Amino acid sequence: MAQEVSNSTPRFSRRSFFGNTLLISAAAALMQARDLLGSSGWIEAAQATTTDLIHDTFNGLLAFVVPGSDDYSVAQGVSTVEPGGVNVGAADALLATLDESTPFLPNFSAQVAAILNGLAQAVNPSPGGTFLSPFARLSFPEKAAVFQAMDATESLKPLAGVLPAFVAFFCYSEAGAFDPATRSLTGPPLGWQLSNYEGVADGRDEFLGYFPDHHPPR
């Protein structure tokens, strides 16, 4: 007898599969770097990290990956007139995604924040600014140096490659404009605005023909 498949069986899109794969890869990198994290004091730092410091660190990371018109982007010396990763206001959703997608590694976001801040202090022990996070107070080139140092550390190299890609993936998704209660968008997502995407449509004029004078009648 064929087994019936429940309608409640979760279905994963290629996009969500890609995002989860990035997170699992990043978490696996941290698990492999436990000795380094312990010897550097980053595990202890992660355990003592406050929620405000974690938010501040990831806002600095969002500004680095997708600069915008926010204070973090302005402070790092690279900003735009358009909204960026911080403007979305999706830091809470980003942190929740990081932690809930990696239950096998508790405090994943706190550990990432501790690594970023620890390397930031090695790059610049006394950065200016008023942000709580040393990483958020770095200039754009100094933040790049943090990832260069991470990439030069064998056990952290996978994290260096995965983390910016996941943050960019998150910024260009609909997460910042998605209301989980109504399962609908509250406005145009950041990725739609930056890419000039007009939203879902049954068809578009630019796909009606190869040449302007050869459009089929509508």
C-alpha cells in the first residue's frame, strides 16, 4: 500500500535550502575552531556578551556587507543615499535565524559576535566612535582586515567565506519586510528596491519579444 504524504509535510524552496546550507557550514566551522575559540578567550567572551552588544556587532556587519544611509555605514566611511542592511531593521530576525537554524551550537550569534570583536581589537585596539561593539567602530577597510585575518586563520577560513554571503543573502531576501503573523509583506523589501524589482507579476513587457517592433498583440 502506498504511504500517504501528509499535507503538513514541510517544503523547502531552493532559496531556503541555500540559506540553511550556508548557516550549517558556518556553524560547522565554529565547531571545528573550538580549540582556537577557547585559547583566545572568545568562548568566555561569547558567554558574557550582552544582547545590546550582539545587536551592535551585527549592525556593524550589516553595514559592511550592504552599506546604506544609516549611522553605522556613515561611521565606517562607506555609505549610500539608498537604504542598506541596517535600515531594514531586521537585526532581530537575522539573529533569530542564526540561532534557531543551528540548535546544535548554542549561542551561535554570540560566538560570531565575539570573534568579530576579538579580531577587531587586534586590528585596531582603540577605535573611535560611540558604538558598543569594537567591530562596529572600525572603518570599512579595517572591517575588511578583520575578514582577511579570519581568512588567514585555517580554522576560521570557512566562516570568513560563509558569513558575508549569508548576510548578503538575508539582506536581499524578503525577511525584513515579512510579517510572520499575517504571512504577508509589510512593504517593498530592500532587495526589491536596490535591484529595481517591481514585484510579482503575471507577465512583463520586456519578455514579450526580442525587438520593440515585434511584440505580439496583447
